[in-house]
Amino acid sequence: MQVGSEKSWRFIDTAISNGFLNMAIDEAMLEAHLYGFTPPTLRVYRWDPPALSLGYFQNLERVVELKRCSVLGIEIVRRLTGGRAVLHQNELTYSVVTSEKHGVPKSITQSYQFLSKALIAAYGILGLEVCLAPRTGRLLSAACFTSATLADLTFQGRKLAGSAQFRKGDALLQHGSLPIGLDAQLFFSILKFPSTSIRDKTLAAFTQKATAISEILGNRIDWQELKGALFEGFQKALGVELYQDVLTPGEIDRSQKLAKEKYSTFAWNYYGRYDDGVQSETT
């Protein structure tokens, strides 16, 4: 299959960046695809330093222990997508940009189901039988991994991966955290709770409701194996052919601008304020 054909997608590994640039690259990729400069793309990436990403609608000061994050060197960045807080540390993160003209359903629920087929196939390659979680609507805390949504994958009833979407025109960005390990104590130490007892109760619930690959398989997997499984899973489940690529010069320039002017700013991270003049749908 030739690069540029209908079923040909880019596969880009942008390696390690800080949270501001990681989120900026996702948005720059979405814009490039929306305006027809790039085909659908699957990107994988990692985070350094560790970062806490907030869902677009979350109130930073109500959710996060700011001083503790500062002491621990954990960045805070607001995502373009909705959902709840995620600590990005020992994980591989993926993002997909595609659009309706490339076969993605218009319905939010159906588009999650469509892309989840690829994630389910990837975990299957690693020997894990996962499925989409039933949407309970119950939120125990500001932590993403204590609640189930229509985009979550579970293993034997425990949440293993979470995703969120943002739509712009007929294009969408879906990105998600694929934890290799979870440091629950650290995660809950940087989130605000009304009392210590409520923190402890929610942490206990978290350990029962969430898991990670290393907990299931032991220490027999690393991010490179997960990356390979994603590569094969997307091809197998979606019937696309991935080819290795890099960001375009335009995507690099745009992401650097967004990282500086949007994702690293007080206005965006505290209040979600950035005027790009475009109405979009966040889920």
C-alpha cells in the first residue's frame, strides 16, 4: 500500500517531552489533519518531568495540591480534552487524529467504540483480554482512574486505560494514558480532598478499581513492547497500514507556539482561557 492512500496512516513516536509540549503537539497534529495537510495519525509519547494533566473543565485550585506538586517537581497542564486528572509517569501515552471522511463515526460513543477496537487488539497481542467499561456515571474523586466512562478499558473489572476526545470540525483528537505502573500513593498525595479520611477511603477504592500492565504481567513488559503492540493492534483492528514518520515542519512550529502561548500559561492552566476563535466539542 502506498503512503498517502485512503487506508495509510502515519505512525509517529515523539519520544519524551514535557507536558506543555506534549499537549501542544496533539493540538498541532489535529489542526494539520483538519486542514488537509496530513493523513490520519497515531502518535505515541512519554513525559519528563512527570505531569498531572487536568480535564478541560476541572478547577485547578479545587483539585490539585499545588505546593506539593511544586516540591515534587510535577508539572500541571490542562488538556484540550475533558475527563479528570491523570498522573503521567510510568506509562505510554497515545494520541490519534482522524476524521469522518476517513471512516470514523460521527457519534461520539460510536467513535470511541471504533478506536477502542484497536486498543483492545493491542492489549490482546500482549495476552490481556480487555473490554470497554460500562458507563456508571459514578465519580469518586477528581482522579480519572477512580471512575468509569464510555472510553475506558477494563481488565477483569478493573480500569486499565482511559481516553478522552476533542472535536474540531469533522476531525477528532483522541488521546489516552496506557499505564505500565501506577503509584497510587503519589497520585493521591497531589490531589485535594476534604479530609484525610476521605482521601484514604478514595485511595482504597482506587486500588480496587484500577490496575496497570506491570501489576497483571509483572515486570515483563516495557514501553517499547507496548508501542509495538499498539502498532500492530491498530493495523489489525482498523484495517489500516501504518508507516513510520515524523512531524512536519508546520506541526513543529505550531506546537512550539502553542506550548509557549497556551499550554504553559497561567490563563490556560488555571482558567482554561485561550481564544483561538473556534468553537469545538470536548468530551
